[in-house]
Amino acid sequence: MKRAILPPTTAQTLQGPDERLLAGDIRALRKARGLTLAETGLKLGRSVGWVSQVERGLSTPSLSDIRALAELFGVPISLLFSHDVPQESERGVVVRAGRRRALGTNESGLVEELLSPDLGGSFEMVRSVFAPGAELKTEARRPTEEAGYVASGLFDIQISGVWHRLGEGDSFRFDGKPYRWRNPGSEPAVVIWVVSPPVY
């Protein structure tokens, strides 16, 4: 008896939702870093075909592959693992408070959680918690449009050399301009930050 050979489209549908989300996340991270499939394969010591199959959900990377991908993209490995949802109907749509994926660590004075349900889409939404006294000392600049809403605390942001002090309920927006930030208060500052396109 001959074994049926599944076409690629059928093989892809056999992947579970977690694997499909992982594949999409890897593709989104690669594109956000401006890497081609060939460059990614070269940096990982893998073939272009392997990277392409992983991004299409036709191959599931091993744990060591996921570690290497996280290191290449400069993200915590946990970002590529936390796809569990309480109800299947919420996958890719809803993010529950206790199931957010962490993007940062306490060491920098900034802890971020992804509020978007995945890494795809034209923008990302992040909950940023700035520790008292935390500061971005070196000016940063990204080819993005960014906006933020201060949910609590005091938050200073410098845009194009001008400092703005913001409090609870205040918001800001800038496009591709140099910026810095600091928390001048004695309590954590919580800012809901939107970035387009996503930079993770």
C-alpha cells in the first residue's frame, strides 16, 4: 500500500496553532531586523530552505534552534514560547493580563510586556514599566512612528532635544525623531507604547 504524500498546503494545516504563531513570530522578527532568508541562514549555520520551512510552519525548530534564533534577534527566549491561551477563540485576538509575553528585564530599569497578541501586524503595543530613576542616557532614533499614553506615575521624554514632563493621562507621539526618556518620580511609571512598524 502506497503512503499518501501530502502537498505543502495540507502539511501546513496539520501544524498546531502554537507552531503557526511561532512561525509567524520568527518571520516578523527577521523582517523587523532587516535580514533576508539567506542572511538568517548564514548566521544560524542553516540552509535558506530550512529557514523558509520554519517561517512557513512546515518545520518546527528544536530548542537549540529557538535559542539561536532568540540570540540572533536579540529577544528573550521566553518571547518565542508563550503562546498559550485560555480559550482557542482568543488566540491571535485577546491577550489576558496574566499571559503577557515579557520583552525586557529589571536590570535596565525597564520591563516591557507585549500587549499585542502576536508579533505580526503593522504595529506593536507594549506595556512599559520604568523603575524610579531609570533613564535612557544615550539618545535613540528609530525609523518608526511612536506614541505613548502614561497610565501612571511621572514620565519625562525628550524628543528632538526638548524635554516634556508627563503625568497620568498624558500622551505623546513622534515620528523618526531622536528621543530619550527618564522616570523622575519615586514610583514606577507605566506607559502604554505603540510602535509602527514593530521593532520588538
